[in-house]
Amino acid sequence: MKIKNTLNIGKTKFPMRGNLPTTELQREKIWADNKVYEARQKLNAGKPSFILHDGPPYANGNIHIGHAMNKISKDIIVRYKSMSGFNAPFIPGWDTHGLPIEQQLTKMGKDRKAVGSVIWRKMADEFAHKQVKKQMNDFKRLGIAADWNHPYLTLMPEFEAAQIRVFATMADKGYIYRGKKPVFWSWSSESALAMSEIEYHDVTAPTAFYAEQVKDGKGLLDDETYFVVWTTTPWTIPGSRGISLNANFTYVQVQPSGSTKKYILAKDLLADDAALFGWDEYEVLAEFKGTDLEYMTATHPFDSEIELLVMLADFVTLDAGTGLVHTAPGFGEDDFFVGQKYGLEVAVPVDYQGKMLPEAGADFAGLFYEDANEVALKKLQAQGVLLKEEPITHSYPFDWRTKKPVIYRAVPQWFASVSDFRPELLNSLDDVNFSPAWGKKRLYNMLKDRGDWVISRQRVWGVPLPIFYAEDGTPILDAKIINHVADLVAEHGSTYWFEQDAKDLLPAGYTNTHSPHGEFTKESDIMDVWFDSGTSHQGVLATRDNLSFPADLVLEGSDQYRGWFNSSLITSVAVTGQAPYRNVLSQGFTLDGNGEKMSKSLGNTIVPSEITDSMGAEIIRLWVSSVDTSQDVRVSMDGFKQTSEAYRKIRNTMRFLLANTNDFNSKKDTLAFADLSPVDQYFYAHFNAVVAEILAAYDAYDFQTVNKVLMNFINTDLSAFYLDFNKDVLYVEAPASQVRRSVQTVLYKLVVALDKLILPILPHTAEEIFEYLPAEVGDFAYLTEMPTVEDLGDVSELLANWTAFMDLRSAVNKALESARNQELIGKPAEAALTLYLTDAQAHMVSQLQQDIRVVLMVSQLTLHKVDEASGEAQMFDEFLIQVEHAKGEMSPRDRMYHTDLGSDPDFPMLSAHEAQIIRENYPEALTEGLE
């Protein structure tokens, strides 16, 4: 009989290699075929609910790594909650209206104006559904557990109807109004934009210092005096209707040497400006307070028929310029409001495509607004009033979709008031928990400073603004009428608005005093897509039977403080008086390995499918759990390769646990905690604390801590300690011996609990492991529950004793390493240790009640008092240790040195203990012999 056949070498069919790109696909099909998500929901019926509301990604193209990080994070939470006593359905959503889809149709050669609104919308609808399907498959491939058969799409009639009902409630409360004031206008999108659709970039633009001649100086200034104004947008000068200055500044009238002209500018800026204008010498003729100059007028430099009114405004500063600002009410928010105060005309001589209109003047008509800068500067130069032109680099707003600069343009738009209920908005944040905590302040400041929300868009693909107009142009904002439209949309979809005449959309027999002839028209603009997704709390949470309002948690990127977090809060507080979520968890952005923003044009993107096809979705999921997602996260192939190594360690450790519990029957072989050997009791109790730590981290949505605790336990506690020394027990001791069953009791506890603990992060692997745990109840691991923290009584002394032992173990390892370096020994099994212990150290060892020789993995161990130490002993970390080569000979079976080899004549190569094991468990060896 071969000696190796007397060893309990662990066996398992669990493969060493995961072959994840192939096996994950097979497993995902099994989940779908067996409706595992649905089965989990049935198990959770009646339990307390936990609703993570999915902020809808935009349906355009395959998902990117940021999408993957977001959705995997949500899946980890939902899986954990579902296995922890909560009814936690997950309804995935998509944002399906808006400009990007229209732009894609245009790129495909479709012409909106040629086909008309109705056909265009149907093409957009078809395109959006294809994109949703594409992204849904991408998300499924990541192992996301969700109600894929019942997602929410913002284009669904029931969602659109709920959105329109939110609009009706806001209109009924007086929060919806029509006004003409400057809004961000994207000439590239041909539409107004909300603040959330704006991003800022540094640009270099021409700035002009020029003079405007006094027309009416109120007896203080003559017509040889000029106001020196400053602008960074010369193209807006045709729309200029005033000059703004600050009431609190001192202004001076200056005459440069050799000039007949006199100029007005801020006293504090005079020295810098004079140098800029080349005024080597000048005389200050008079000083004025800003209030002295109010209501004077000047002549427009391009149109002598236009008078420019001098006004007082707080936004004028001394940071740059002259202290006087060119003011065009149609092209700037500050300009507009001061112009309103003084009753100025709101001139907007530029069209929706950014081209100058005829009213800008013959020299400008038809020019693109950026080209108009040069014309304006040349006209000022020709008139001799351009004092200085120079480039300036400043931050400028861009359309976040087209990446083109935008302009301010005052055109009639529909607005949702924010100012009317701003206090309620800000107060609602006190009922919300934010992680990171700074999220509250960030959202608070955005809401505190936010202007009214422009909700109208001059596009076609979206939910229509459900507004009718009477014959005299009066808008009809009757909640009953709007809700009637909502009913029609719920039945037919929002394209019905574009298919039908106004009279067919109004209730039968409807009359209005503003339409004596019964004629009505309808609004052609659509709603801002942020109003779409921003009403999902009503379109999804409040309408689906398995969900509830408000959501327990929302989790999105930090850009959503200005986006979805923001718009959802506004609409929710407006119609319900409360926030739509109880907890907000935000994540950073995904960057490339160098910390740069990922971009297709830069070629630095990593598509999730690249990883799933080569390494597996589990690698992405494990990576997500390993990084601090609250900050911006760097993504690189090297990072995924490192994660792959960590995955391999987890897999091989779980394989070892399966192999070495293969002959363990958990129902009859499990030992009670009190019957475990002391070191096994310690490790069982230690793991119990690890379980508590991991569960607490999951509860806090702290996946990185889950990962760190898990990997530290596997690498340090398990592999480098417990499994290391217990291989001798597992392989060498009698198969059914108490000492071996004691270890196996712990190992089985570990493999079952770890399998469940890793499942939210590694569902494919956890389910694969579960198939090798036939004694566990349930068809799938996901249909079991999270491990609980056991009540083991007071184990504090047990843990403290073994924690103290770890200091001794560390010292011994250093002593063994020293002996190895001196070539006294090779492996620890070749060592004989003598420990010279103080009374306290000896007490610590005695408290363990354990043969620590086995734990220290040496062949022989002797304990002495410290005062008995020989001169050969050396101090290692406060322990006096002597290392010698072990006495006796090495057994070929346990590879340890023994002094009693051959004490059993039938087994001359074995120690007495080993011989007894063979005699009792392998009687055939008596007749066959051992080799």
C-alpha cells in the first residue's frame, strides 16, 4: 500500500481555473431560465422593503466603464439587502427622450423637417428601444440581477402620463410660467438648455475697451465726454441698450494729454487702464459718485437712433475692465434683470442658429455670432472709439452634449419656478442622509443659488408641454385640462399630441372666454429631459405595486447633484412636499490610468466588454469593490490584471476549503463550539468577528472595506496561518478523528459563510461554489440568506489569549528565518524549538490549552523558564528562543522529525502516532505493507 493513500488529500471537482468568459454566460442563462431573480422576490414577499431607485442612464450606445461601476454598485447593494431580510426589488430604468437620439438619427441620414414630427418621433422611438436592448444585454452580462422584463423607460405612456400629472400639479400651484429672459441657448442643438446641461471650458476671446459718447449728461457731462465700457463679447454690442456702473464706486472724468475727448471710468482702475490705453499723461477733471451718473444717456456706437441708459448695478466690480459694463438685456442674465428694473428694450438680434438678424445692422446680418466679433471691432476702430482690444482667457459655458459653446439669448420660454418654494426645497435636505457627507452642502448650495428652471425645449423627441393657447394668445394652464391630456397620453402615448389637432386633445365641449370662436392652438415645445427623469419618483416609485415612495436609496455619479438628484428633488418637493429619497450615495468619475478623463477621441477608453470577453465580469465586479468609488477612480488594464490575481486567490482558497471538507458530513460530523480544539475555537470566534465587520461594511455601502477585510482574512488569517499549519492535521490525522473533524467544522463554516458573503460581489463564482455544497438547502446561493453573527458567549479572553500568541508566533518565525539564513535548518519542520519564557509568557501559553508545536509547524518544542536559558538562546521581540536542528529522523508520511520512528515494528518508517492511525484506519497495510 502506498503511503500517499493513507493521507487525506483533499479532493474536489471544483475547477482551479474559472474560465469566466465562458462559464459566466452559461450561468447567466441558467439564472434566466430558472427565473432566479423572480424566485428571490417571492422569498422576500412580506418582508420590510428596501427600494434602491435606479437613476436612468441615457439610451445611446453601449455602456462604458462608468456605467458598469454604477450598476454593479447597485447590484451589490440590492443582492445584499435581498439576502438580509429585505424585500428589495430592482427596476432598471432608461432615459429615452432628448437631443442625442435626434442627433443619431441625423447622422444616419434622416431629415426631421422632411419626414415631419410624427414620423420623426416614431423613428426616434424605434432607435431608443434598440439602444435600451443593447444596454440591457450589456448590463445582464455583468451579472446584474433585476426585473429585466419590466424596466421603466421614460418613453412609456404610463411614465409620460405621470410626468404630465406632475406638471399639472405644479401648474395648479402656480409654479409654471412663461417668460422672456436670457437662457442658455445652444445654437448647435437649436434649443434652450438648463444649467444641468452646461459644462464650462476655458476659451480665449477678444475683449474690447471702447468709448460711448455722452448724449445727455444731466448738466454734469458735455457731449465731448465718453463712457469707457468693457465687454468680452463684442458681437453683442448690436443688442446693447445700456451702461451699468456701481453706485458705490468713485468715477473720474479724465482728459488724456493732446486729446479733446474726455473719458469716464472708475477711479480705482484709472492707473491700470491709462497704461493699457497708452495715456502717458492725463488730467483728472472731476470725480463723481456712481449715483451722480445714473439716468444719463449715451449714443449707441452702431446706431445713433438708440440711446444707452446709464444704470446702477451691483454686479459691476473692480476686478477688471473700467467699472462700466456694456449692457445687452437680451444676452445676459445680469443685463436682463437690470434692464427690467430700468425698463429697457430686450433686443435679441441673433437667431436660433447663432446667426445675426437684420435688426443687428446691415454689416452684421447673416453672420455667425463669433464672426461678428471681428466686424464689431473693426467698426469701433473705424469710429476712433476702440481704446484697446486684447485677448482674454476665461471660463465659458458649453453644451455638454455637442461640446459647442452656447450663448445667452432672451426668447419666450416656459419656466418652473424654484424661488416660489426654495425654503421647502432646502429644508427637505434635512431629512436626507448623504454619503459622502459633503453631498448635502453641495446640493444645498446648488439649490440656494439656482434660478428658475427653463423647462421648454425647441425639439421634437420628448414629452410635449401640455399647454393650449386661446385665440388671444392666453396660455391655458388648467390642471383639469392637463390631466385630461395625461389620460390621453396614458392610452395612446405622447406622440398622440403631435398627431391630433388642439380641439381633439381638449375635453369635448370645452370653452374658454379667451376663445370666443372656440379656436385653440397647442404648444409645440417639449419638456426638458431632466423633467422626464426628474419625475421618475411618480412615474415609477409611486405607481408600481412592488415599489414605494420615497426611495430608500439613490446612487449615481457626483455630476447628478446638478442633474437627477437636483431635478428629482425639485419636482418631488413641488408636488409632494418631501424629498424623493432618504439616502443619497454619490460616486466619482472613471478616469484612465493617468488620471485623464476617458474619451473615444483620445483612445483611452476601456469598454466593459473588453474585460468580460477576456477576463470575465467577475473581475470588473471585484475591481468595483476594491476601489474608493466616492472619489474619481483610475481605470487601467493593469488594475484589472491585479484584480484578476486577487480573484485567483479567492477562488483557490475556496477550492481548498471545498476539497478539505469533501468527506465532511455537516449534519453528523459537525462539532459543537465547546468541543472544538482551542485553536479552532479561536479561529471560529475570530471569523465570527470578521463576519460582523463585513456585514457592517455592507450595511454602510462600503464595498472597499468589504474587499479589504475579505482579502486580509483570506491572505493573512487563512492562508498564512490557519490553513498553513492545519494541512498536517487535515492530511495526516485519522479521517474521522476529533481533531480533524474540529478543523473541518471550522472550514465548513468558513466555506458556506464566505460563499454567501462574496455573492453580492461575485455572484457567478458564489453560485458555482454552491453547487459543491450539496448539504446546503436551496437551489441557488442567491436564494439563501446572509450568514448571521453567532452568539458564542463571552469569547473576549479566548481572542485576547490567541492575539497575544500571535506575538510569540511572529517572534518564532523570525527565529526560524535567522536559523534558515545560517543554514541550520531548511523548512520549519526541521527545527526543534526551545522557548525560555517569563512567568507572564508561560501563563499566556498555558491559557491556550493547545499543543502549540503543531501551530508553530516545528517538529519538536520544549518550554523552559527564562532563567534556565542557555547561551545559545537569542532574543526575538521579547521572547528568548533557541533553534536547533530537529532530533531523530523524518517520517515520509508527515514530513516531520520524530525520535520514535519504528517503535511499531509493522511500520518501521512511521512514528508511533502515525502507526496507530494506519493500524486503526488502514488495516490492509498490515498485510500489504507500506511503500
